[in-house]
Amino acid sequence: MRGAVAIIFGVTALFWPLLSPATMALTFGFFALTEAVLSFVAGFSSSAGKSNSIMSEGVVGLTVAIFAFIGPGIGALISLGIPSIMTLFLIVLWMLPVGIFQMVEGIQLRMEMRGEWSLVASSLLSFLCTFILISRWEGGAWAVSWIIGLYSILYGIIHVFMTLRVRKFARHALSV
């Protein structure tokens, strides 16, 4: 589900790159809220030692989603340019800690599933995209939207792939 939501958000950012800043913020807020809920569900259903980074990911997602939902209205009242900068800031604020938490989760998962690389790849993708967005934020709404869209689609594909591998691993482990 997490991967599908990311892909939908990415396609939205790619095909409608000049959405109003408020619409982009609300769309990202929905994405961050969905990520948060799914992280909380995964955190509550996993063992205590493994749930800390997953739950932290949920807290970050929920916090960013709340700001994304309240922010566009406040920013629109202040200045027309504020929402787009704020949305970019929120996306970067979400990407960096999520990348760190997924690196931790990826290392833990590699201890259980030999050859599992998807969460580490997702983490590295988050770091790379954060760096690009921070260093090239003045590139304009169209360029930023494309970067975010491509990131989201790749992030989604990696998570769909990971979900399929984990399910296959779980079925194999139960049958042995």
C-alpha cells in the first residue's frame, strides 16, 4: 500500500507539475499521513526492538502531514510564494529522517533476510533527493515537482518490490 500511494503521488507531481502550491502541499500531506498510518500499523504489529524506527517514521509523517494540511492556508494569507517554499521544506523535512529510519530498518531486515537491499536503497534515494532539493530548490516549481515526482515513483517501486520479497520470504519461512 505504501508503495502504491508513493507512486500515485509521484505521477501526480510529474503530470501536473504546476499544481497550485496549496494543492501540492495538501497532496503531499495526504501522502505523509498515509505513510504515518501505515508506519504505526507496522510498528504496532512488529516486535518491540524493531518497532522503534518504524514508529519514529510514523511520528515524523504525522507531524509533517499536520503542517502540510494547516500550512497552505496560513502561507496563502501571508504571501503567494510562501506555500511552495513551505511545501518543499516539509518534503525535505520528511525525507531526511525517514531516510535515516529506513537505513536502520534496512540493516535490521538484512540480518533476517539475506540479500535484502530495498530499504537501504530507499534510504539512499531519500538522502540523494534531499541533497538535490536543498542544493537546487531555486530551480523553479516545474523542476522541483519533477524531482519530487521521480523520487516518489522510485520510492514506491522500491517499496512494492520490498513488500513482495518480504511476503515471499514469510511464506517460505512458514512452509519450512
